Amino acid sequence: MCGTCGCDSPQTATTRRLELHQGLLSRNDAQAAANRAHFRRHGLRTLNLLSAPGSGKTALLEQLARRWPRPPIGVIVGDLATDNDARRLQAAGARAVQIRTGDLCHLDAALVDRAFAQLDCRGIDLLVIENVGNLVCPTAFDLGEERRIAILSVTEGEDKPLKYPALFRSADAVLINKSDLADAVGFDRRSAIANLQAIAPQAELFELSARSGDGLDALIAWIDTGSNTSSCS
């Protein structure tokens, strides 16, 4: 797709492509480390939110913007095109900056650094990076986040963690979203939780509905653990 992380090639990676890929990740990791230090200097708790398209990332962030105990929150939004999500989040009270990636199927640390420079973070202690909807490419790219959250919606199927293990293994928390639709779509909760526990035993697990807000209080409490007072000026 993007031609950057190697996902455009159906062939087995050659030694030369592997070297280029490693070089790319090394540069990204250096920028991510700089981002992380920068965010910490500003007293920001930073999350990287990853999922498939349509899993409810933006709806979740709308609820979070309204319920966060110390509003506003800051959001950096990644999409291939449009600023629809950023406008939705601004309407919910967040300070949001949109990144349009074009044909790039993931965010990288340099894109996040440039977007952060456009964000007014005065009075903000929570920054969320809404990654491009993709279960493969974003997994490899550290953006400087403190915690990584993966979303699995009940409409996607219980075996999604088995099909995309790298994403879920990299997550600090997994959200089972759209819980209000579970019965309607025949979601097998027991199977989904067993798959998540097998693939990502390290991850905290939350069940919620981004549309109604049910279950969001427990997630907010987890996010808020150890939050700092913003020193952004």
C-alpha cells in the first residue's frame, strides 16, 4: 500500500529491502524517543489508539473528550484523506489536529512531531494519537506514546486477535467496543476473551460501548493512573 513499510510488495523481502526497512525503523525510533521526552516535559500522558477502520475510535474519543476529568484533551488524528474526524472531535470539545497521510497507511514519529507543533496544548494533560485505521503497518511504528491501546469491535469477529497477533501483543490495553451490539451480531464473548488472553496476556481488557459511554469510566480510571499536571505553555 504505502511503499514505505514494505506492505506494497507481495514478494518475499530481499536482503536489501530488509536493510532499508531496518534503517527506516531506526530513524523512526530515534524520533519517537525525542517525541516521548518532549511529551513528558509538557506533562502529557500520551496514548496511541489503533484499530481497523470503523471500530469506533473517533466515537470513543468524542466520549473521552466529554468525560475526561480535566478537559480539554488533545488529539492528533491520522487519516488518508479529509479532516472529518478532527472536526467531530473539536465539536466534542477536544483540541484536534488532522494529519492527512495520502497513500501512507500508518503514522510515523516524524508526522506526529510536526502535528504536535500545531497543537495548542496549554492546560492539556492527555494527548491521544488516533492512528490510521489499519491492523498491520501501524503496529511497527513507535510514535512516542506512553501506552498503546488496541480496539476490537464486536462486529469484527472473535478471531481477530489470532489473525493479527502483532497488534494485540503490542497493546497495553484492548477495548472490546460496541458491546451494545454483541447480541445482535452473535458475538461470542467467551471465545473473544480467550483469544485475547492467549495472544495478549499483558493487556488490560475493557468492554464498553463508545456510542452510549457504558464501561468508559473504568477505562478513564486506567488512563488517568499516574497522570501529570500539564506544564505546557
